[in-house]
Amino acid sequence: MESFNRICLMLFLFLKLSNQSDPRLFQRKVANYPAMDVVGPKPKPEWITAYEQEKAAGRIPNIPPAIKLGPGSIKYPSGVNPLDPNVCSWTMGCKSPHDINDAPDGMMGISFDDGPQGGAVELLRFLKSVNQTATHFMIGSRILGNPKDFQAALTQGDHIAVHTWSHPLMSTLSDQAVLGEIGWTLQIIFDLSGGRLPAYWRPPYGDADNRVRAIAKKVFGLQTVIWNHDTNDWCVTSQDTNTCGNAGPANQAAVTSEIKGFAASSKSPGLIILEHEITVHSVRAFSDSWSTIKAAGWDTRPIPSLFNHPWYQNAIGAFDNPIKLNSVLNATSYINDQLTRPTKDLTSDVIASTSNSSLSQNSTNSPQSRAQSGMSRKEFKSGQFFLVFMIISLFSQI
Ligand SMILES: [Zn+2]
């Protein structure tokens, strides 16, 4: 009986220690992340190695960092033309054909930046009430400070994307600082989402050039997303007053009428409106516009769903088990062909395919071997239930 008690205790400890969603585990992990809002945090060595390979292969252009003039304002060193297609600074007026700026005709991309912050809870409540999912371009430091609201967005089935660690003007940073800003935001999302690797990012202020775009895409596999309409809703404070002086909307009501105006405009191209979940007022401007948006017939979707693209690099939608990855580096070469296959549950599909003897035995980096070596969260949970069931069964026999 005593040894049985010991086995039960060990099983109990195993279950406790292996529970990935235990918030105490996250509190211990916090020390692994950079300090909140530090600009250009030091990247992990493996990200530097991946970057150096891309750089040596000529896939990351030699564009000098821009110089910061003020909030949202930059200039480039003399001799650099920011409108040259090989530089293509969005802030200076160049639209890259590689960015997502517009939605397809008739569609409206639903996205919110800078979360999880003051308006996050109300936003999720509203989205749920109208059965709508959205893309949340989240700031790594805000996730670190507010992991509960991050989890709530994930649990509700919303789409999570990257909005950097400290919200800087990315084109003004060194290559290493760009690596740190994107890498750490990916890392915290990856860690807290059961291993989902984001596929989309939005540069703060839209500030990207071809150097920044290339680091995001080639090192981390991220697609750059901008917008084609701007509410300037961030100008509205939590007291519903304007913080931008003469520029921007006076208050929530002004943002609402602006969004309604966008909704009444042409359906070609489709809309991607820059909106924020900073305060309840920016969120209410959206919710107050909702009936107008729907009455105008807009097809409203999270950003990747506008193009029927997967939400993550290793999962198609919110509730698919992600293919297990060992890092946040660009996973395209490992999983691209898996993502294009018509399957809902990637992990189970990949595991099923490994029973096929035609697969290579020594491919240690293939998605098959990665998926095979890892246990998905859902499988892990069901394993826990099985162990609990076994313990109860043993007790009932004693
Ligand atoms: Zn932002």
C-alpha cells in the first residue's frame, strides 16, 4: 500500500509538472525573456546564425538604417533613395508589391494592433457576440505583462500575429536589433500558444523597408502586412479625448464616423483598416460601426483568411494541432507542402503518413520526424486523462 501511495504521488507530481498551461510555470519562464519594452533586445545565437546564412546568400540587402526624426518620422542617410524599389520604405511613400496592403474586392480584413491592452477584454466580448474572429498584431512586451488576455484571444479562436517586442521604428534599427524585436515576439507567442509559429507581422507605424522585410521573411518566415485605411484611433485617450493635437479624431464618436465612412466607400480594393485595442474607446468605435459594416455587405475576415492562407506557419487554423517545431525560425521549407494539403488536423495527418514505409528514415529535420518526435498538446491532455483514469481504477480495486 505504501509503495502504491508513492507511485500515486509520483504520478501526481508528474501531472503537475507537465501541465503546460500552469501559470506558475509561465511566471518562472518570464526571466527567460528580455525586459519589457527594451528596444532591440539581444537575439538568440541561433537566430544570428540563420541571419548570417541568409545574409551570406545575398538574400538580405545592404540598406543602411534610417534615422529617427520623431514619432513615425524618419530620413535615410544621403545617397539612399527610399523610393528606389530596391529600398522601398513604406514610411517614405513606397508601396511594396510583397506587402499585404489591400483586401480582395468586397472583403474587409479585421485586425487590431498593440494588444493585449486596455480594450482587449471588451474587444473579445464583442467579437464573440457577433461570431467574428480577428487578427491581433500583438506586442511581445504586452503579452509578457498580460498573458491572461493573450490566452483569452487564443482560446476564443482568434488569430495571433507579430507586432514587435517594443514597438519601435523598425527601419531605424540595426539588423541584430530587428532580429531581437521580431524573434522574441515570435518566441513568447510560440511558448504560450502550444507551439504555434505566427506567419504574419505588422511593422509599427508601417515602417518597413526591403532590409527589414527580408529579415522578417527569410529568417523568420513572416509576411509583412500594412493597411490601406487609417482611423488614427490611437489618438483617443482612455478619457475619450484627443492626444494628437490638431491631428487625428477628437474622440470615439469621430473614429466611429470615420469607420462608417470607410464602410460606405468603394469595395475595390477591399478594406484593411488600421485599428487598435489600446482603449475601450478605440474598440467601441469599431463595435458601434459593426451594423453599418455588415449592412454594406462586407465579407469580414481575419487577415490570412482574406486569401485562404494558413493562420500559422505550422497550423492552418485556430484549433489545429501545430506541427511540432524546435525553434521560431522560418519553417517554410519543412512544412510548405504539408500546409497545402487538404487536411484539417496537420499533426494527425503527418503522423499517419509516417506509417508509410516510403518515407525517408534519416530525415531528422522533416516535418514528419518533427511531428513524430513531439506530442501535441491535445494528445498530451488525453494522456493525462488516461493516467487519472488508471489511478481511479486502481483505487476502486483496493
Ligand atoms: Zn502599433
